Amino acid sequence: MLSANGKLWSDRGLPPELFLRGIAMADISTPDFQQILAHPVLAYEEGLRFFRGAGLMNETLRRLASDLESHEIAYCVIGAVALNQHGYQRFTHDIDLLMTREGLKQFTEQMLGRGYRPAFTGATKTFRSTAENVPIEVILSGEYPGDGKPKSVVFPDPSENSVEIDGVKTITLEKLVELKLASGMTGLGRRKDLADVQELIRVRRLDAAFAQRIDLSVRDVFNELREELVEARAQRLGPHREGDQQEGDHQEGDHQEGDENV
């Protein structure tokens, strides 16, 4: 395989991935999250660091949580960051925060210009960390998920619907599931929210009893997603294996990671 100057990779003594990393790092003098995402190799490495609890995204998240606490601003993380906090690993390009209107006012008055800035001129709910250039999106209590129309599922007060996970206030699992379901059910192009819920069901082994703790308006869809996982497991196992649920009793090729979480 030829390198950029026509020499073989072996002649340069570098595998392709290290050579590409060198090119990418030469283009980035200081860590910038947006520039990292633009480079496939660096984006991949940032993703690996993210899942290990490191990387620019996690560094920004921890500092943001600490800054919000020091300013006594009520908040909790929602969206993909909350999915990760609750056990479903998925990379994300931004930090979604739930705040009250008063909390957003405090954030704007006390924290902008001190490590955070508007994402663009005139932005009121979209920000960036100044050092890392990580996007921060704010959703307000009282707003509605999905199509934005009034419904029984509403973005709640963060101070009453959060738990602390690894030092970061995170929306409760019940509220996260409710919001994701309501978004996927009513928002155009938001089917991925239903997929997120199905992954949470699988990873967290959410059962019928959990369904009783979420809003009635989204309960049927939750149960449908859960039943689909049960049916998918039965389909993979085949008729001759139906009902055989003994742990470890899998023929070669039958077991897939996460099957036991249904």
C-alpha cells in the first residue's frame, strides 16, 4: 500500500492509521472538538476515549457540571449523554441540558464569557464551551418533546426529576424513557428515539413493572418495543430452542451480546 508521497507504508515504518493520525494532529494545534469530529481517525479515537470516561466530551461535561453546581444552577443532562449515564453507550456530538427559565437566565448572566459562549450571534439556548468548542443545547422545563405540542409528557423541573451519576445530575430513567417515547411517537424524523428506548430496555432489562412507572400515553409503545425484543430473541433461537432460557445454554453462533438483557 502506498503512502501519500508514493512510498510503501512499510518503507516509512508506519502503519496507515498512525500516518493518518500524524496528518490530522498536524492540522490541529489545540484540541477542538469540531475539528476532531471532522477527522475520521481522530473522531474514532475520541469515541473510544468517550466510552472509557475520558476525552474532550467527558472533560467538558465534568467541568460544566461542576460550574453549574458552584453557581447553584438547577440542571440535569438529558438526551444521548443521559443514555450513556444510564448504561446505553452511544457517542454524541453535544451535551443536552434541562433547565428552568430561571436557571437559563442564571447561566447566561453568570457563566457566559467565563468558559462558555453563544454558539452564534443572538443564540439564547445554544452554546459552546470556549476551550473545547463542545456544543451545549438547553431545553426548558415546560416544553414538550417531539412535535412541541401540548401533551401529558412534558420536560420536567430538573431539581425534582434527577439523580446524580458519577458526579453529574442526570434525568431519571423513567423520565428519560417517557421523553424519548413521546418524541419518537410525535416528532417527524425522530424514530431513533424509539430505538434508544428499545436499547435501554435491552441493556437495563426493563420489564412490565417498569412500564407502570411511566406515563400512560406512552406505555403501550413501551410494551410493544419490549415484546418485539422478546420475539426477536425467540426468532434467533428458533422453534427448537423456544423456552430454553438456561444461562449459558447456547449453541455456537446462537448467542449475541445483550440477548440475556431482554
